Amino acid sequence: MKTVAVIGAGIAGITSAYYLARAGYQVSVYDKEHYPAMQCSYANGGQISVSNSQTWNTWSNVIKGLKWLGRKDAPLLIRPNLDWDKAKWLAKFLKHTAAND
């Protein structure tokens, strides 16, 4: 049996591993994170929102996101915690939002 190593457990890596396994390969998936898709848009899992054609980095969406904080049924869920990577990502997001003005 042929063996294949897939580097990255995001959407592309897991999908590739799945189809390779179905084709008869012995597949090993390697990722630096503990669980699959943890760096895939920060675990959004490659979500496709066909009803949302609005650009995310606008101030109106930032305000919506702030209103949704703490709501369990929020369409955009951001769990506030002390996570340095999340803080850096949010800072970059706001920087690019400001640059789009």
C-alpha cells in the first residue's frame, strides 16, 4: 500500500487526506495544532455564507460584532479571552478596517 503524508489539517489538508484514503492510500495527517482546522480562519472550518455578500472589515460589521459579544446565538461568535494570537488577529483586522475608510 502506498503511503502519503499530508501537512496541514485545514480544509484542504483534511479533504485531500479523505480522498487519498478513499483511493487506497495509507494517509498520515500532520499539523502543529492539537485539533484539525484550528488555524483555518481560526476554526471557522471554511464556512461558506452564501447569504452574506458584505465585506467583513467594515465599521458597521465591527459594531454588529460588538453587539453580538456574549450572545449564544450570535451569527459571528468571538469568545473574549486572554489569547495573544486572537488579540493580534483582532488588532490586524481593525487596522485593515481603518485602512479601508
